[in-house]
Amino acid sequence: MNTITPDKSSDLKLSKLAENIVGSEIIKLAAEVNEKIKKGEKVYNLTIGDFNPKVFPIPAELKQAIINAYQDDQTNYPAADGMPELRQVVSNLLKERGELDYKADEIVIAGGARPVIYAIFRALVDPGDTVVFPVPSWNNNHYAYLNGANQVLIETTSATNFMPTAAELKLHIASANLIALCSPLNPTGTTFRKKDLEEICDLILAENLIRIKEGKKPLYLMFDQIYWALTLGATKHYNPVTLRPEMRNYTIFVDGISKSLAATGVRVGWSMGPKKIIDKMKSILTHIGAWAPKAEQVATNVYLKDLENYDKFLVDIKTKINDRLLGFYNGFQSLKAEGLKVDAIAPEAAIYLTVQFNLHGQKTAEGRELKTTQDITKYILDEGKVAFVPFNCFGASPDSSWYRLSVGTCKLEDVNAIIENLRSALKKLK
């Protein structure tokens, strides 16, 4: 009898999708960092877009509400599209704080933003359709791949704070089926200016006038605003539907509490958009079973009823985030003023700072040339004991010199130590 032995399992044939799928580049980098930490090295890990709960805990009231819900045995299946009470509370939050008017039946709750994004792609994009998105950006390439879509990547630059422009999108608008945008943007922590987003909206509306006359499927916009509550200083968040009400028919939002409440592990996200699309997303998510846990939904409903407490929490968390981001920004500017080949873009939102290590071609003390971005990343990690994510992990060119710095796991007292480590490592280069 022929049998398959364990050591032959690598020969098993899988689906084409599974054979060619690529895992998260950030998680791979984080694994290397964690291996160093396990070996006892003192490494500052600024890679993962997450929060250290000991540094950035969720609201105490939300935590207690979750505990109460479990003690009340709220552990059975929730409504697959989200508990009606929670969808109503989210509707109120969006209206009172987000300048968006969506009814409860135009909202779907899911287990964080990821299943929401997946459902948007599945609802709107057929295999062979074209998805247009800027890079650097988070995971659009993977969701497009999972859906069998063609990908058009628009590489942005520091001249626009890595935000795409209408002029750049216009080159691909006729062939696009979905445009995927994010503001505040992961990985840059930058945002759309009002005029720039208005121009993009006008471009989409003009294209859809043509498609409607021709009886074609509209061009849709996925707008990821998961960080919208975490704007800093004078930065103002803008969304397509408030700026151009006609965009309501074509815009599907990605949102939730994961970032605003430092609740990445609580897994409560949502989407809002045209009811027909939301209904189809609900059906898709029903079969996936990607609902948020019931106890967490019950607790989120309780917490979001008190918007005064919500506001107070946001003031506190934004202050903590801003202190860290400004500390790093000022640190990088001081390094730049010393003649070291680094730079940074002033922080605007989210938990990220865009920083530059313009070190290609420089040599280490041992005479080894830093030829690639990978060489630079490794040098900063090995010599400076600091880990950053290069923008090429977010789809940018392999030779990009720009990086994401995430402060969600960073203690404020570590900022100066990290800058000193970088100063020491950079001064050793020739």
C-alpha cells in the first residue's frame, strides 16, 4: 500500500492561491527582532502597528464592561452582522463625532478591520478586475491577490507626504474597478488635505457619470479611516462623503475601535456604506464567521453610549502618542542638523512617524558597504539595536530609504535612549 510519510508532506500539491500567497513582511521582520530579544539583546522594537497594553491600556470602563459581559454569560453567537444595539450606537458615534450619517442597517460589525476589508474586496471586485492603490500602504496588495485582481500601484513620494494625488490616480481611472485609500495613512501617519481629497472625489464622480451612461459597474472607493480619531495638533480628518455627498453611493468605509481605543485585540470593527453593498458584505461575513465576539460587542455598545468618557480617553491617548511622536521627530531633526543622513516628516495622526535613513552606499567601520535597504535595516538593528519597517514592506520600491516608526509599544523614557543609539550607530558610518 502506498502511503504518504510525514517527511514527504512538502511534496503535497495545494491550490494555486495557497502556493503563491505571501505572508506579512512585517511579521517576518518582527520575528527576527523577537529572536534577538530572546537571546538577551536589548532591542527597541518599533515595527508592529500595535499597542503595548501596559503602556496604552484600553479604557478602564470598556475593560470592566467586557468582564461584566462574560460574567453575564454573553458567550453565545452574536447576530452575524453585529448586534442591533451596537450598530445603532456606532451610527450615533459617526454622526456626533465623525460628521457621517449612516443608519444602523447601513453598518456591519465584524472582528476588526481585516474581515471588513476582505468582504469589501469580495463584494466589489471580480477576478481580473483592477484595484488601484498608492504605495506605501498596508496590505492592499495581499487583499487584491486573494481576490484574483489586477494591481496598479502608485508610488507616492515625500513631496506629498506620501499621500496620492488626483493627477496620479487619473492616469489609471478608466481601467480601475476599485480605488483603495487610507487616511490617516498606515504606514506614514500623514493625512489628506481637504483640497486633495476633494479633487480625488471629483475625479471618481466624473468617471462614474460616464459609466452610468454606458451601463457599466461603477468605480468604487474603499476608504480606510481606522485611525481617524487619532489626529494630532491642528490636523483635521476629512472623509469623501462629507466633502462630496454624491460619493455616498460609491464609498465603503473601514472603521472600528482597534486603534482609537488601543483595542487591537478586542476585535470590534465595522464598515458603513450603501445598504445594498453592506447587505452583501453581511452575507459574505456570515459564511466566514468573522463576527466580533459577543461579550466584546456588548461591552463596546455600553462604552460608546458615553461619548464624554470616549472624548476624555481620546484626549489622554492622543497626548501620550503625540509626546512620543514629537520626541522622535525632534530627535531625528537633531541628528539631521548634525549632518547625519536621516530625516523625518512631521507627525499628523495615527501612531506612526515617517523617517528616512539615506544610507545607501555608506560603509561600516569594518568597510562593508550598505548597498541595499535590507543592508541598512540590518545595520540599524544590529548596531543601533532599533527595529523599523522599511517602506518596501508596504509595496514601495526596494531601494526606498524611508521607514515606518511605530510608537504604540514605546515607553516615553525610551525615546532619548533610542535617539542616542541611532546617533552612535550612524556616526560609525563612513
